[in-house]
Amino acid sequence: MDEILSRFCPRIDFENYEDFYKNYACNVPDNFNFAYDVVDQWAGLKPDKPALLWTNDKTEMQSYTFGEIKRLSDKAAGFLLDLGIRKGDVVMLILKQRPEVWVLMTALMKIGAVCIPATYQLTAKDIVYRCNIAGVKLLISVDDPELLDIIRAALPHCAGLKHAVAGGAVPPGLIDMRTAIEKAPEGFVRPSGAGNTKTTDPMLIYFSSGTTGMPKMVLHNHSLPLGHIVTAKYWQCVEDGRVHLTQTDSGWAKFAWGKIYGQWICGAVVGVYDTEKFTPQGMLAALDRLRPATFCAPATVFRFLIKEDLSGFDFSYIKHTSVAGEPLSPEVYYRIKEMTGLEIREGFGQSETSVMAASFKWLPVKPGSMGKPAPLFGLNLLDENEQPCDDGIAGDLSITSAGENRPPGLFTGYWKDEEITRAAWYGGVYHTGDMAWHDSDGYYWFVGRNDDVIKCSGYRIGPFEVESALMEHPSVLECAVTAAPDPLRGQVVKATIVLARGFSPSEELKHELQNHVKRVTAPYKYPRIVEFTAELPKTISGKIQRNVIRRQDMDNIR
């Protein structure tokens, strides 16, 4: 137990949060490589140790040991080299949650190539943009006919792309990945000299969600997996040899948070529900098949689950539950606890970081709060003069330990864009662009992105607090709160609402919702405009695009 973890953390157990925050340390070797120093080490120590448990909507099940992941990733590394992929080359993966994701991400680390995980929801235009701006040399995809049609439409416009690969029965012009990997030799040997990797070498690029403007390229080096020890061990509370399920597609940074790095360092079994489309019923059935000891999901999953009849489900196998990706409203927290007995612990971070703040296992949960700061980051709230904010005052959530000795888990910059990097990262401080405040107990509370904060008649109103109030009403399935232009007040609060089953739009319901917000929060925060809609505009990662709603409102008054 802890055979791998103890190599990087001189101390693993802590008495309380204060002890953890003050004394947690992580040793980062100069040539750390997750593939060799974690995956292959587990394979050498315990080749039959379970690494992956996979299921899909057809109820198929597959499992893989660390010995099998090593064997397959060795063969995949040889296959990649045969294609001409070398250290520093950029490879894009669009693999959904197929087992090949873990094999190929491990193989890419072994040869020192840079991986771009991408979602299967990309359009041909999205693929062309990413391939050309990042200089992608190889694209690897699943054998999904619709997705392959999109990729084939994009290929002629991807200037530097040398090869496209897919699994299974592939159309002309694409290489059959599974057959090629199976034919490749075993026993890949770690390169030496210039071919070996250093911890500071580029490893992974995530394209940001792009809630405003074109998505940025978030670059991480090989220290990222070590940053996620805190994510997995102390927030998600994964257990050696037990299944952990984080529900996310492989194209998102939440995958790095919950489906590979910290979990495998801690010896957990990564649970996988490979679904084409989320449904509450499918999620519940997959949970019953995988039976994870620890479970993490976006707030959207929990919002939909509370609308289901959960009385016939036994969740006693789940020992710890967490949420990240977007804030969880207190109403959803209380409903899940009432219906299932599960206590959801929130965590906060970005594609640029590992977990920055969380309701760590020693802390009492304050529903709606992101918890307290993670160690190593020096998390703080800064005002417009770069000074720390007092309790109750919203400020820019910032990482102040972002100088030369930056902590593992923090990105290295926005690739190929020094201007945007300098705008967010200067003076040894990384400014996240998120607004929050902390209370007298040291808990942090999310307000919103800088651009999302509403300034109405001299008040600063965070959209999340109004959305949380609305979510308490049984008629609300989802909502987005934004600033709408107003000639008198400058801006007013607007709520765009998706109604739950059994409710219909009406003027009476609008007034009921407005009065509800006045009762549960400060009256000046109530939405003066309420608009019902069938769905909210979202990024392809599922985050609500409030900027789209604001832009539509501005266009309507022109």
C-alpha cells in the first residue's frame, strides 16, 4: 500500500486540515515521467493489480491490469515511432472513453510526444483550427462513422497533419490503429540521452472551453500528474485497489483530474462509463455495474439525478462523493443527501491547475462553498491593487506561488501566446480571472468569472448566488443569470430558465420565481427579467455560455 505514492510524498497522513495545509510536500524529480515512474512501476511491482474497469451503454464490461497497460502502451509507443512521431511532436486524441485513451496517453508520455485530448463533439472547423494552430502531426480517433466523416472533411485543411488513425473498420486514407498496435513489438525501452524526457518538457495541451473568444492552449509539463495527488488522495479520497469513477469525456481537463494521474499514483482502479449521451437512467445503471467506492461528477449530473425517483437504488457502496466543473447549489446538495445519504464535497480548479480549493475530508461541508485552499498554491483573493481582500470582499482568485519554484499541477503558460500569458501571469502571481470571497472561517465562495459579475445600481452581484436561489424552486431544472442592459440602472439581473418536467411558462410563474429569490437572498438581487427557454447555450464541455445570452440581449436593443 502507498508503494508509489510514498516515493513522491514524504508524509501521507495528516491529523487535520491545518496540519495538511502546512506540512504537505511533494518531491518532483528532474526527470519524472508518469508512464515509466507510475504505470510501469506498478506493472513491475504488481503486474496483476487492477488498473481499469470499463463499461458502456450496452452493459459490456472490460478490465485491464497495470501489466496489460504497460504491455499495450509499449507496443503503442513502437507503433507511434514507426509513424515518425518523435519527442516534442503534437498528437491529438479523439477517443471518447475507449480503453485506447489510457494506452495511448501512456505511450505518448513514453516517447515524449505532446498530447492534445479532444472531445468527439468537435466540428470539422474546430478540428482544423486546433490542428493548424497547435501543429498537430497525428490525429487518432475512434471508429465512429459520423465522427470519421467530420474528420475526413477536416483533413484536407490541416496543413501539418501527417497521418490520421482510427480503431476498427476504417475508411480509405486512415490507418487501422488496433491492428497496427497489436502487430507492434513488445518491450519498449525508455530512451536515453536527448530522447529521454525531463519534468519540465511539454506533455499535455488542453484547449480551454472558450466561454469568451477562441479557446486558448493550456500547456502542462510532466509535473502535472504529481499535482493531482492532492486532487485524488485528499479531495476525492480514492482508495488503493478500489474503483474510482469520475464521469467525464476524455477530451476535458476533468479527465486529468479524475481518470488517470492521481488515481493511478494512489493505486486506485479507474472506473469508466463510456456513454454516447448522458441520461440519468444510464448513469444509475452504470454506477450499479461499476460500484465505485468514490464518485465524482459535474453538478449537471447531480441536478438531473434529483429529478429521478432514487428510492429503489442502494448507494451504500459509495464511500465518498465529490463535484467539480461548476458550482453546486446548496439545494442540489441537500436534495442528494436527503435522497441518497451521500454528502457531496465540492472542489474548484481550472484546466490550468490541479485542485485549488476543496471541501477536504477533514472539513465540515458548507453547502455552496468551494471549501478551503489546497496546499502549495498560496491561494489568495486580490483586489485591483494586488492587495489581499478582507473577509466578505470579492476579489480575483489568484495563485501567489507562481514564481520560479512553481508548484506541480500549475500550467506553464498559454502555448504560443505570450501576450495572453502575461496578461494573466505576472509578478509571480497567476490571476485566474475568477471572482470569489472568503468568510471568517477561511472557506471560499465562488462569485463568477470577472466578465459575469453583474453591476446593478452600485451593487456587485454574482450570478451563482442568484442561480442557487432559483434552483431551490421545484420548477427550475437549469438556469443562467446574466446582466441585461438597462437605461436607468446600467445593468439589471436577468434569469434564463429551463423548466423541470410538469411546469409550463407563465407570467404567474415569473412573479413566483422573482418573489422566491427575494425571500431567500437579498431582495436587490432578484431577477427583474425572467425568460424561459428550452435549453441554455453551452460550450462543448457543457459549461453555460452566459456571454452568448449577454450578446443576444445587446443585439436585441440595437
